[in-house]
Amino acid sequence: MEEIRLKGGILMTPKDIQILTNCSARKARQEHLTLRDILNIEPKKLTVAAYCKYFKLDFNRVAKYLNPYR
């Protein structure tokens, strides 16, 4: 199966997290920050692939879901 290409780049934004989890903007920002701290990632450098790997999500499914919002 071919990997789906993400529109708008590979970085995960708090808005992407909000779309995926249907949470508030504040909760999404907190989750983004917490995950970056856990994975020891620089600010604004969390990738969708790293997010998927951490939460054991299928990258292609997440990319397909996010693309219409990007």
C-alpha cells in the first residue's frame, strides 16, 4: 500500500490534534506541548509520523483524515 502524502507539510499542529481528537484548542495545545516534552522534540517540530507512532495510529488513515482540513 502506498503511503498517502500530507497536504501542507509533515508537521503536526495543535489544530491538527484538535481536528483528530475533537477537543478544545487549549487541550490540543497542551497535548502538543506534552508530547514534544515526552519525545524531547524542539518547539514546532512534532511530525504527524511521530504523533502516529506514539499513539500507535495508522499514518495513512490519519493523513487521509487531515488532508481535507489542510
